[in-house]
Amino acid sequence: MQLRVRGALLEDGAALVDLEVEDGVVSSLEPHSPDAGRRGAAVEIDAAGALVRPPFVEPHIHLDATLTAGEPRWNSSGTLWEGIAVWSERKPSITRADVIARAEQVLRWQAAQGVLFVRSHCDVTDPDLTALDALLELRELVSDVMVLQVVAFPQEGIVSFPRGAELLEEAVRRGADVVGAIPHYEDTREDGVRSLEIAVDIAERYDRMVDAHCDEIDDEQSRFIEVLATLAMRSGLRERVTASHTTAMGSYNGAYAHKLQRLLQRSGINLVSNPMINLALQGRFDDYPKRRGLTRVKELVAAGVNVAFGADDVVDPWFPLGTANPMMLAHSGVLAAQLTGQAEIAETFEMVSSRGARVLGVEASYGLRVGGPASFVVVPASSRMDAVRRQVAPRWVVSRGRVLAERDPSPVRLQWRGDEHEIDFVRAADEGAATWRHASVQREA
Ligand code: FE2
């Protein structure tokens, strides 16, 4: 046997199970038994009651621009628009090696944090498509451990940028998995509508998915989401279409939002919200009170629409911080979208995992079941809510039966009123105490 995990918690409140792996596939899932382990396994993991879940999923990141913050200059206003201007100054110095080195570094950070499915946008408003070719190459280089999808993303427009549509189609011809768009950035409303029609047409002709940056602006008049949802419905692409950001929805009036919600439900499209970046970039043109600048995550999730959370930017012209940490993302989403109900907090865990898998369309190779791929994270937490609260990183990350990452669980030793305490943010589930007591074990003085 390749690997065994003892005492795994698959669902909040469920009985523990023992999980066995053969040839990269889950071969058995049985109720936890102290006798498990009689048959030798090459690798034994004692989960000790920790959560064992399918890998985290990153549905929206820009790996071509990552780790370029400050090059050639910093974004001093902090706006999305200055970010695009700074990026267009950096673009001419892009090389294949430059893109691969930066993008692979972030993929390593993601793998170490249990993110094994990644959808990256890649700017294709570059006549040479250098970054696109580099990310397509990287997609193959990492394919034995993770799934990387590349979106052909026309950062400076399809209709309003010279040869925009031609470059977009060429990117898809070269192998991009997903067709992007940016309708709110096009010069006119009509150009924006046309750009979405072009993106959907290319997706239909090349059998691809669609993921548009849509209404990423505080302008309550920006309503391309209705165009995208309608095109998704009429083309039949439906759940193969994603609207990313849709921050203008946070500014729509109630009557329009009500009408739109019904259209979104009927269309079956996915939404991706990027809570950290939307909070950081939106509301920049407001006087006080400043808007949060997020789409209506809470209401859409309650209405049954698939919404996932993405990191968007990591150390780039739009955001100088970030580590692509999925638990930090879920935690930020709780704050930004006011998802503070117990079930809502647990759902934010899904928004950086299973809901992201639906966005990527990878459900067939996602999930823990006998006969399914043995890719999972062992998160030392007593529930999904506990994992989000303490932003717990996986102690082990397993990809197709192989241990990809292992974290040293060394606790912090704290001298506190004459006693030494161990503050343990990693191994908490081992203690089996109530949630709020998890992270602190007092030692005898
Ligand atoms: Fe984005």
C-alpha cells in the first residue's frame, strides 16, 4: 500500500475514518479503527482527528504579473487604472524565463498551502504573446502535481485594443484553456457588448470555457454581467462561463439587483469574487462613506449561485502584498462580505475549494471517494469554521498519493505569568479540546 491516513475527519461533526491509497487512487475509506495499520503502508499519516479535505482551488490569479510590484515603479494612487498603466510599462521587459521563474515561485507557495488547482489569467494584449507561451509551458511542467488552467485575458481590451480580437483568438489557438474579456474597460458600452460576443464566439468555435473580468468598477451603470449571463444561456455554455469581480453589483439599486439575481440563477454561470483585492482597489474615487466594492456574495450564495473566492493579485502592480493563502482569503471574505453566520463561515472554506472546482469545471477529478484521485490536504482543525478562524495551514499536502508538502508543527513557547505555555497554531486538532481552547496547552510550571 502506498499511503494510509488514520483518524481523518472528512466532514464537520462526522465519525473519523481511515483512508488508504494505492497507485495514486483512494482504495479504501473505512470507519476509523485502532487496528488500522496491521497491513504495512509505505507512508503513514496520523491525522489524529484533523480535517482531511480535497485540495484548495485558486480560481482567479494573474501569474504572469505576479512578483513584479515596484517594477518599473510603484502604483502610487492604488487604483486599478494606475495598476494597468504600470503593468503596461513592465510588459515590454517580459521574457519567457522571467515569467516562468516568477509564476513557478507562486505555484510552489500555493502547493505548499494545499492549492493544487489553479486558474491563472494571462495578458494577451502583447503582440508576441510571450507570457502566454511561458504559462502554457509551465502548465505542462507542473502537470504531474497540479492542474493549471490558463485564461487568455485581454487586459487592454478586445475591441478597443489594436488587433485585440486577433490576439485573443491566436492565444486560444496556441492552447489557452479559457477565453477572457474585460468589457468595462472597452471604450464604449457597445464595444463592451461586442467584446463579450467575440469571447463567447471564440469559446464556442474552439470548445473552451469563458471567464470575463466583468464590471470591475464602482460604476453602478456598468451592467455587462447581464450581457454575459444572457450569452451564456443562449449559447448553451452556461456553467462553463464565469464572471469575475462584478464589483459594480455592490452599487446596483435593489430593483435591478433583484431582476439580475433571477437571470444569474437561470443562466447557471459562476461568479468569482476577489475579496482582498476588491476591498483594496474599489472605493478609491469615493468620499466618505467609502463603499466596500464587492459583488453581492452573501445574497448570491443564499440564492444558490456558485460563488468562489480568488486571490487575484500577489505582489504585483495592483496589490503589493499577498501569499496566495486560501485560508486568509476565506477569512477576508468573511469580513468583506459579512458572512459571519456559522454556516456561512463554513461555506467560505468551500469557496476556496469545491466551489472553485466548479468554476474550473474539474469536478470529475475532484473530491475524496473510493476510486477517486488521492489528492488532499490534512488540516489540523476540528471543523471548517475552526480552520477559517485560525487560518490553519495544511500539515500535509498529498497529490495523487504522494506527500508533496509537510509542515513542521513546532509550537511557540510563551512565558506567561510565571508559567510556560505552548501556543500551537498548527497541531491544534491533536489536543481534542473545545475550539476556543485548541491553540493553547499549559505546561506544568
Ligand atoms: Fe483579475
